[in-house]
Amino acid sequence: LKIIGCNWKMNGSLDLLQKIAHITQKPYDDKNFEVIILPSYPFLSGFYRDFPKYVKLGAQDFYKQKNGAFTGEVSLEILKNLSCEYVLVGHSERRIHFQENNQTINAKLKNCLEEKIKPILCIGESIDHYQSGQTKNFLEQQVTQNLADIEDAQIVIAYEPIWSIGTGVTPSINEIQNIYDFLKDIAPANSKIIYGGSVNSSNFKDFIQIADGVLMGGSSIDIAEITKIYSSLQ
Ligand code: 13P
């Protein structure tokens, strides 16, 4: 199954939710694709009222404790109660703006595996690492540290070069193929490797031919874009 992940980030509204729910009423080819919508927390609870069951739900983050006096936080227990199957871990925006480091992310991955919710681990190099030819070294370090003491878990790894997020610039097909092969070699055997960074309706077919799916930001909240992408899955 190829993953089509839709990370809404800190965007969206009830209006957008309903419009996108409407687009997804027509079933897609679920033998080949798995569509996962990852809206911000407030939209999780009403999700299955509006969306058909074959569209999967994910969250963008969580707090490690199961429950208790942690005002403002959301646990995996709560996410599972809302039928979330997936959760993002280590998105570059969390690493950059919320100081999540490789150790925090390793602990979060272990929480996910304990709680049996599927993590989508995000990794990716900065423009400086890319330009100085350090991409593979950097990714290997992230994978090794993020997955320390985690051996044969089924993990989805989203390769999202930071310089490609929200910029309209993507690596070439050859570069993505090269990184895909590299990550397949160093990641746990059952991992899926997906690509994220400026994926849109014109380029997503190229990426899903190489990778095990895509993770979209901007295009996933753009009605015209998501209509085109969704209808091509049918
Ligand atoms: P864009 O698709 O907006 O570049 O964002 C990618 C991303 O960060 C998905 O998690």
C-alpha cells in the first residue's frame, strides 16, 4: 500500500474539513493506496462523522504520559480513543521550533510502539548539509539515534529535506531514488520510506513510483490540488 499522508500542520477550519470530507466520499483504490489525514487536534474528534471509514486518521504530535495533570497536552491514549492509527514523530518543524532532539524522538517512537499506534518518523537534512554533501551522513545519524534500541518495528519513515518543505523545490527523481535505496538499507526491515517536501498534483505520481508514498503539507489543504490528487487514486 502506498501512503498518501496529508499533514495539515497548524491550518484548517471546519469549512475545509467538510470540503475535503466531501471530496473523499468517493472510495479510492484501497488495494494500492492508504490515505491518512493528519489534522490538528481539535479536528480529530469529529473526523469520522464527516469522513468515510476508509480514510485513515493521524495526529501531528502527542505527549509521552498516558494521562494526568499535564494541562494543554494530548496523550497517545486519547489519540487512540479518537481512532487515530498514525502519529507524526520528529517533524522538522517540531525539531526546529519545539527543540525536539534525537533522544526525545527516540523516546517518543518507543511510546508509540508500546501503545501500538503507528509512528511516521520524519527525517531530513538542512540546506547546509545538502549543499556540503552531508545528506547521507546526516540521515544515517538521525536514523541511528532516532531508532536506537528499536529493531524490527514497522515504522514509516518520511524523508523530508528541510529545504524542500514549503519551497516548491524538490530533489531530483534520481536523488530521491538514491536516498530511498540508502534508507531502505539502514532502516528496520519492515519500514516504509515515503517522501515529503513540495509534493503537488503534478509531481506526486513521480514520487510514488519510487517511494512507498508521500507526505504532503500545502497541497493537502488546497482544495483544487487535493481534488486532483484524490481523483487520480480512484
Ligand atoms: P509541503 O508539502 O508544504 O512542502 O510540506 C511538507 C511537509 O512538511 C509535510 O509534513
